Amino acid sequence: MKPVRTITPWDAIFFVPVTLFGLTMAVIGLAILPSLPAGSWVLALFAVIGFAAAGIFRLPISRLATVPLTGLAIAIVSASDLMVRPLLIIGLYTIGIYFSYIYLLRRPVVAVYASGLASLSALVYVALFRWLIDTGTGPLVYFVAAAGYLVTMLTVEFLRHRCRWGGDGRLGIAAISRLKLLRVWLLLSCIAAVLHFAKLLMVDSYISNPRSVITVLLIVGSAMVLVLLSARENLRGVVRRLDSLVDASLALPWEEKGQIESLVRGFAQGAANAETTEIRATPPRRAEIGAPISLTAGADEYLVVRRAAAASAFTEEDQRVVDALAHIGSEVARVKESVDGLRLRANTDSLTGLPNYGSFQETLQSINDNRGYGEAIAVLFIDLDNFKKLNDRHGHAAGDFALKEVAQRLVNTLRPADTVARVGGDEFIAVLTGLSSLGQAKLIADRIVDNCGVRLPFGETNLWPSISVGLAYSAHRETDIGRLVEDADRTMLAAKKSRKQGGAGKGGSVSISAHRSSQINDSVVRAVENDELTVFFQPIVSIVENRIWAFEALVRYTDPEIGPISPAALVEKAKRLGLMNELTRQVIQKSLTAARQFVAIDARVNCVTVNVEAKQILAAQLGPFIEETAALFPEVTLCLELNERSLSVVSDELRAQAERLRELGIMIALDDYGSENSSVGALVRMPMDILKIDRSLIDDLTDIRQLEVLRALQGFGDTLDYALVVEGVESPVSASRLQGVGVRSAQGFYYGVPASEQATAERLIKYGTTAVVPGAEAAERPLASRSQA
């Protein structure tokens, strides 16, 4: 690996002239000092001390370490009587700032360059300041001089970094925060203005006047203020490091092993405010800090971070936080390595090396869940015939040998995408994937029988394995994949019974199951493909105003032959059949169309909520459809209810997409909060406009604890600016108690059961937005588990 240069040849093009300029100004300043009156030496000394102290305080204008931090020490120049001698004040400023950078950077060569750049910027500042004061520009002088100072410093550094402040090494200045740069500019201008006016009010003397001690006080006082601000920034750095350590401790144990390296590097870069991070085989060099890290067994590696040449030097605290992150990453990798080993041993048959039954079940479920609706699979239940007789006649060694050889023959016969497992003493299961027909599955099963029946030499004995195979074929995704395995098992037993009894013989047999998917699968497929779903609407009301302000859309379907399909079953089967996105598209379209009719009746009811799985809002799934469809109904506000259970992992991509939808006017709601497995994580990490409380959290409102939880959640919502909607309100007593603890919105059978589009429109026409219809009775009983769609 090539050594990393602290100062590259390109850097030298800027370092040499800027450094020479700074040294020149410092020498000129020192040469002028002897010509000053004796009293002025004190003022010059305090000026240097003030510049050195104030130079410690620097403010960031970007998250990139390559963008320099900007200081405010130049503002002190406006309080000094030495402004009448510009070369002297610039020289003193250069010397003071050099001492600051020696403390901050701890690299003399880089400190000389940094002070030279500050000297060059100070020359522009003093020249503009004096020229504008002489021309009587007024208060504008402070803003123009400060702008000249910042532009000079940033331009030189921008060119030195090859104009790459665009983030991720791109050209441009996109990485600079315009708001932070504006803050620095205004702060620098205002400090200069305050100090200059203070000098004009309190000091009326020439440089040799004893009352210039007031000038000294102004310089020292302003320097101390900046030192205090620097201490505040240091405290923020401590908080940043602590946050990075806490975030790493929370995130790393849950990430996949392959993600640990990138996460550790990211946390280290943020905690140490570094330019680059890497994990390499060599220890840190000059201008770098690092710590040993062990992410791969047997490899000597180091977590190394570095900063730009003109950035602040690393501190002991930076080193400690890198040490801590390297330790956390090493321990997480070690534990995951151990867990992976245990998982492999737990999921593998020790004799044959094949997956065991537990591993097979997970694999089969995954294959079924991730195949397209029309992609066929087959399960082969394979039994080694007369295995007990083989053990009795030739011994257990022969039996173990036969099992291992049959296992290897199965692996060799199956295709790469297929899988096989040992699930019992003499039983195996294979899963054939990507099938186009039952005949294709039968050919593979026949080939297995032929290959496994070939003579098997064992010492001086020839074994002739014989197997029975039960084949269960599935043309499309199953809602209960276990039934397919049971079918294959029953078919295999039938095949064994049909064969002649006696000693092991050459060959075997295959029996095919008549397994077919249940009728409800076909019903759901037909409903979605033929657009036969209907949508019902349940009101969401304001308890305070006693009026409806939104409707929740709920999917419904009644099959002509088997009758109503419960919403929970409908959604679950749509998921398993790979039709969930199409179902959601139809529900959103129908809901917005109906909502447009509701708005035409009463414009105050202009919001409709639709249940979706969290991942469906991503750009790779329904994100573009949602954006385009919502734009076609500008008079309606679409709200997407994300089920809390689908937010077990809130990724950066999901958060960003949610924010994008909100910017487009689409609301985000967190649904079913308070149900089983609810977590605070989703509540604080997911951007949202509405929090919907599950009915299980208000099942006993006589319990003061439930009321206090609701009161706290309402207060939380008021603080974070989102609405709280409590579901499952079924009586006026419940509504009254909720209002008593500050809840303002609710939903439930007390305000109306889900009704068709026509019935909902008729209600609005007859009763308007009144929350409770007089004398209305529930037309639909509550479901044990409300569906999502």
C-alpha cells in the first residue's frame, strides 16, 4: 500500500505562496513594533493574546471535513487602535492566529499555512474596512469586510481541494450549508460592528493615550467571549461522539455481518469529524488515528481515520471514541461469527451434511413466499426402503454409509436451484423449483429413483438402494405450504404400500399426489385480476367539534360461491399470492374516487386514509403510483396508514420516502400503535402526521393507567405536531373519558360502522358531518382482526 501524503504536490502549489505571505506579514509586523511608543507595546501584546484566544473558536459550514471551519477572531481587529497601521495589525493577527492553530492542529507546517491563509484573508478584510470607513459607507462596511474575508479564505481552500465540495468527491459547493455560512457571516459582521461602535463611544485617543486601556479590555473581553463559545462547541463535539457511540451500540448488533464494516466506518467518521475512514492491514500514520479491529477471523486490521491537512488535529477524545467503536465492531463480529457457527450446526444434519428438518421448513417457506403466482414447485418426500433390514444384516456402519451415499446422489441429481434435506432416520425431502409442468417434476423424480438405485459397493458387499418417492405438485403460491409436505408424505406411504414386501431390491417408485391449491386462492386471484373488490368507509371524527373530518377505507369482497371472505384472510392471501401491490392500487384508486364524491357533498370531509404495508411506499414498489394518483385528486388529502408491525425496521430509504410523500401533501399515519409488539422506535424514527391508537389500549378505560398513557401520548403528539386518533370507541362513555384526558379525534362503532360508498354518501347528504347519527345501530360487528389494504 502506498503511503498517504499529508501534503500532496497539488497542496504545495497553495502551501508555498500562502505560507510565504504569512511569514512575510509576521516579519513586517515584528519589524514595525520597535518604532511604536512604549505604551503601544502593551496594546500589541494584548492584541496578539486576544487573537490567539479568539482563534480557538471556529464554526463549521459543512459536514465535509475538507471544508475549513471559519473563525471570528478577525472581528477583534475592528476594536483595535492599531487599524491605523494595517501592516502591523495584520502581522500581529498572523502571529496570534499561528499560536491558535498550533494548539488546534498540532502540526507546525500546516499551522503556518493556515495562519498564512488567515493573514491573506485579514489583508482583504482590513483593506476593505479602511477603504469603506474612509468613503463613509456606514454600517455596510462590516458586512462587506466580513464577506471579503470569508470569500478569500473559502476560495483558496476550494481551489486547493480541486473544486470538489459537492459531496462524495463531486465538483461543486453543494456540501456547504448556506444557512450555516449566512450565520457565520452575520455573526462576524455583528461582532465587528459592536466592537467598533464600543471603541468609538468609549475611546477618544490616539494610540499612545493611556485611556487606550479600554481598547485592550474590548479585545480581551471579546476574545474571552469567543473562548467561551469555543468551549460550547467542544461540548457539542462531546455530545456528537457520545451519540455516535450510542447509535453504534444500538445499530451494530442488529445488522448483517457484511454491513458491520461500513457501519463502523460511518460511525467513526461522524464521531471523529473525519474526512475519510478505512479498515486496512497497516496501522495509522502521521495525521491519522486508529485502533486494532477484528472483523475477519485471523486477519490483523486497523480502523483508521484521517482529516484534511488544514483541519483541527485529532484529540485524545477522538482516539478514545475510535478505540471504543473498533472494540464494539470487533465484539459484534465475533459474536455473529459464533452465532453463525451455532446456527450452521443447529440447521445441519451431522451425518450427511444436508440441511435438517428445521432448516428445510424455513427454506420451503421462503421459496413459497418469494415465487411468482404462476411459478410451480414440487415437494418430493423420499424414503430409503428396508433401511432397518439393511442395518440388521450389514451393521450400522453400512447403514450410515448408505445414507451418506444416497444423500450425495440426491445432491448430484438435483438441479442447482433445487434443495434437499434429511428430515428423519431414512427420510429425505427435496424441493424442485422453477417448474413449468407436472411432467417436468415427474422426470426429475424418476431420474432420482434411477440414480439412487445404482449398485453401491461396501467392502466386499454390494448394496442395492431402493427408494420410494411421493411427489406433491403446486402450480402457484400456497397459503399453507405445510399441506403440500403432508400430501407428499401421504403419497410416499401409499407408494410403499403398493410395492411388494420383502428384501431390498433394485430400483424404486414414484407416486404423484393429486394436491391442488384451495378454492379461496382462486377466488382472491379472480377478485383482484377482475377488479371485483369493493371499499367500505368508516368515519374518523373530531370529539371536540363533534364532526367527521376523514374516512378510513377498508377493503371488502364477497365471492359468489363461498360468500364473504374476511378482510384479514383476503389481505393475507393477497400477500402470499404476490398480489398485494395490485390490491393496494385498486383500493387507493377506488378510495380517492369515492372521496371526491364526499368532498362534493361537504368540502370539510376531504381526507381519506388507506392501509398499506410500509415497504409498499418505496420507490421500487408503489411510490411512483401513489404520487401520480394523489396528484390527480387535488381536492382530496390522501393519508397512508402504515401498520406498526410492518415498521420493525425503519430504514433511511423508508424515512426519506415518507418525507418526500409528506412534501407532496400526502399524509403518513402510524396505525395500530399499542397492539402487540409495539415499540417506541417506530414512534420516534418514522416521520408521520397521525398516530392511531389500537383498540387494545382502551379496552378498560376505568383503569387510570390506560387514561394516563393516552394523556401522555396526546401530549407527545402536541409536542411533535401530529394528530392522535383513538380507534375502537364503541360507547358515549368511552368518548367522554377520552375527551377528559385531552384526546381530540376518535374512530369506532359509536360513530359509525364501515359502510359502502353509496351508504356513506347518503349519510353525508342526510346528516352532514355530524359525528353520531341519532338512533343508528351497528350494521357490522367488529372483526377479531381488522385487515389492511
